[in-house]
Amino acid sequence: MAKSYSIPLNEIRREHMVVNSRFIATLAPVFSIDEARAFIARIKKEFADASHNVPAYIIGGGNTVTEYFSDDGEPSGTAGKPALAVLRGSGLGDVAVVITRYFGGTLLGTGGLVKAYTESTQMVVNAVERGRRVSVHVAMLVIPYHLLERVRLLVARQGGKIIGEDFAADITMMLQFPIDSFETFQNKLREMSAGKLKAEVIESNETVVPL
């Protein structure tokens, strides 16, 4: 099984000045190589007049990853590689970053460039809100009215989420549960209802929850 990893919840941007050069780091969640490429293209278009737009990304996470970086015209190994190194060390997966540089007229040297691109990437990595991908069941449950509050409490206690309630002769609830806690919920539900109630799984997929 792949090692668990966190993902960015949103796109963020930070900038700072290094010896008159302006560095703008933009980080975003991406879930495929196509999404990563589209993000990079969008940033390059936004900052088309910049000296460099240095990209790096990691698709996947844990034990199964696709990685990419480019120095985008900076001296080899001074820009994209340090950015990717920060991403690797961050614990994030499904993440892309582009560090935009507007040259300020003063050469930073190899060590100065590595430091600037490393720090720029760290700024967004440290600031971004994180979540994790969780495998979930979406399930339907039909219950009598007198059990509504007890079932609501049980769902919450077992880490589930009510995503819909339909009130008719009985109440039809649509639930979302992490797969690893669903069986416990089912057992508690059987105990509560003397074996009469059971949630039916409609589909299984993945969702992102904040850490």
C-alpha cells in the first residue's frame, strides 16, 4: 500500500526580494501531469515578461511519484532542483510550484541562486494549508424518525458526514464515511436497531479532508 501523504488544499503565492531580484513563488494542488502542465503554462503566461519561471512538481506521493523540474534558463542545478528538493522534504504530494524571477541587475552566483530558490519554495510550502486524500464510501441509510438524533450522533462519533437527508414516510440519509471506519459504524448501527438497520454502499471514491 502506498505511504500516506498530505496535499495542498489551495493555491497560494508568496514573494520576496533577494539583492534586487524579485522572486514570486506560486504553489498549487495538481492531480495529474496534465494539470501540472496547465498550471505551469498559466503562471508562465501571467509572468511572461519575467526573467525566469522555474517549475517543479510531484504527482502522487509516498512510494509512487512522478517528479519534474526545470531550471528555465538559470545555471544548471541552481533553481528547479532546489525547488524539487524542498517539495520532496515537505511531505506533500500532488503539488506543483513555479518560482518566478525578475532579475534585479546583480548576479547572485550559484550558491546565492540555490539559496534564493530554496527559500522561495519553503515560503509557500510552509504557508499552505494541508489536507489528505481519504478513501470513502458513500452510503444510503433509511431510518425511522425516532432514531434520527441518535443516528446523527453515531455518524459524527464514527468520523462520518451526512451529505443529505430526505424526509418522507421514513428518513433517507446519504452518508460519507472513511472506508476504515465504515464497518464499525455498521456494527454500532446494528446494535442500536436490534439488527434492523444497515447502510447500503452506493459508491466508493476519494475525498480531501483538512489536516
